[in-house]
Amino acid sequence: MDLNITQSVIGACLLSLKIFVIITLLLIVYEFYENSRFYNWTKKILDRPMQTIGISSNASITMVVGIVLGIAYGAGILLKNVQEKKMNSKDIALTSYFLAVCHAVFEDTLLFVAVGANGFIIIGVRILLAVILISILNKYIFRTMAESSEVGR
Amino acid sequence: MEFLNNIKNGLRNGLKISTKIIVYMLPFYVVVDILEQSGYLSKISLIFKPIMGVLGLPSEAAVAIISGMLLNLYPAIAAMAPLSLSIKEITILGLFLGIAHNLVIETIILSRSGVKAYSVVILRIATACVAAMGVNILWT
């Protein structure tokens, strides 16, 4: 067997560097966005569709970033919100599970469209299943969680 | 002044959060990479051959599914290319791997938010199976 561990370590370091650059650049841009008036404006637009699946304000922008750009970006903003305690535990869980199933939908799908897949089916089913999943989790599993955190406040 | 503050805060958050992710990710990346180099990956995929039919895929697609789940979409597409699959099969594979890919690295990143890693993995694989079976049944 011919193992090349150095190569694995180099690969791991390159990926780490990539994640560091991606997340730092994103969070700098996000900082400007959060302090601008666009922030409240976009939040207002996103609030209603997000609330129907049980996710509240601060999570909506995280979700959109994750869906469009990918998991490293979405998680970057998610972790920032967690760190600053801007999201409750139910929102953190729902956003994480949603992004687990549904992230970087355009990039991932286009790779398979390039080799012949039907992209509309892939994107459509992914978003649909993620929304159904979150609604179920919200309704049956995390209901008690939200109540207990409200009592805590 | 606010301009500089934004950059300073962004940098500080970026450093803190990416360290949180990278510390956990590094060792797992090395393990999975060695697994691939050693050829164990194709051995693991033998286990999955029998269930490929349920998903609407030929049993040879198991290698593509496993490389996609453990690594990422590029080796999966590379493993898929020589199989000459139909449009339906490529769509099912794309849907399955779209939902459940790069599980090791992405689960580590996501679980930093506090959700349980195993629940993320189970949820993704289950959803991917449901999606693949659904398309397989409904696409005539």
C-alpha cells in the first residue's frame, strides 16, 4: 500500500486556509451589512415566509446565505449569531438542520446538470423536503423546546 | 471610524469562528483522505450495492454514492462518468448526493453550532433516501 500522509496533511491545511479566508471575508462583509439600513429592510421581507416554517427573524438571513452560497458561509453567520446570543436554541437547531439538507443549491446542482441531470427536479425536491422537514421538526419535536426557553426568560 | 470598526469586528469574528471549525476538521480530513488513498473506500461501497436498486440506481453506482458521501461531489462525478447512466439515474444520483455529500467535513462545521453530529448525519441520509425513492417511483 502506498500512503502519502504528507499529502493528506497538506490537503487538510489548504482546506483550513480556504475556510478561514471564506469565513473571515464573509464576516467582514456581513459586519458592514448588519450595520447598514439594508439589514432591517431585508429582514422585514424575509420574516413572513420564514415564520410560516417556524424560523424567526435573526435566522432568516443566515438561511438565505447558506442556501445560496453554501455551508461554510451559512455556518459562519450562524456561529456568529450563536456567539452573540442572537438566536434561541430552537432557531439554532432548525437552521442547522435546514442547512444540512439544503445548502449551496445552485453550485451542487449545476455540477450534475453539466453531466446530464434535470436541475429543476434536484433543486425543487431539495427545497421542498427541507421545508417539510423543518415544519415537522418545528411542530412536533422542538415545540417543547421553544416553550421552555420562553419560560426561562 | 465605523468603517475600521466593521473590518476589525469582522476579522475578529472570522478568526474566532474559523479556528473553532478548523481545529475539529483537520484530523478528520486526514483520516478520510488516507481511507481513500488506501482503497478502503471502494471496499466499503460493496456493502451498499444491494440497496442501490431501492434508490433506482444500478449497483455500480455504490462507489459514486460512497465517495460523494465521504468526500465531495467531484470524486462522485468522476466515479459516475464511466457508468453511462440514464438521465433519470443521473438526476436521482444528483439529488441523493446533493442532500447527503461531504458528510464528514460539513457535519463538523454544522455541529459547531451545538446540534448533535449524529442527528445531522442520520437526517441527511434519511432525507436523501426518501428523495431518491420518491423520484424513482414518480418518474415514469
